[in-house]
Amino acid sequence: MVLLAVAKSPVHDDLWFQIDAALNLWPSRDKTFAQLNRLLAKRFPDLPPSYFTQVNCAVRLERLTASELAKFNPGHSRTEPRRMTGPIIASEFRGNSYILDGTNRLNVWVRDGDVELHDTIIVKNIEQ
């Protein structure tokens, strides 16, 4: 695991732009936060409303292999990605890491024995 960058809010940096683009929600940062909350709430229905906000998030970029990413509780086994490019979007929650966007790509990489490093942006609520 290689730690490349850490950024805290206010949310104006390139990592957040990459998250916006990955979720196809730019230029609306509010929609990006709503989508991040929705994706994590799919796994945790008891997630507090607005768990991720512009004032409580930190993001970091890591470059991880498919085998490292597979430990992030992918959530499903589908292998039908809409795209094979862009960062994986993940979250740290309750002491574990979860993929929020990019699981289909990850499943293809695991299936195909991919050993490349993949940009992974990890979002964390710093108040928890």
C-alpha cells in the first residue's frame, strides 16, 4: 500500500473532483455527498443522515492492487463494468473499508489476475 495524498475539507481539491467525475455528478458537490451517503447506506441502513458532509470528510489517495482491494468488502460479484478507467471510490466505516464505486472493475481485475496498481480514493468521516 502506497499513501500518496491526504486532503481535508474544505472540499476544493483534485481528489474531490475525481470523486465527482467518477460518480458522474460534477459540478454538483451536494449531489456527490448525497450519492456517497446513499451508497454507504445501501450496506448500512442505520447510517446517520448526511453521514458524509463537506465539513466532516477527509479523503486520501492510495494505489492498491486488485488483491488488496478485494479485502475492502466489495459487496457483489458482478463483472459488468460501465468503464474500466477512473479511480475506485471507497470508504472507511466502523473500522473496515468498503468499495462504493468500482466493484465491477475490481471483480474483472481479480478474475483476470490483474497485478497493476489502481488509484483508490478513500473517504472517511473524521468525526467518527
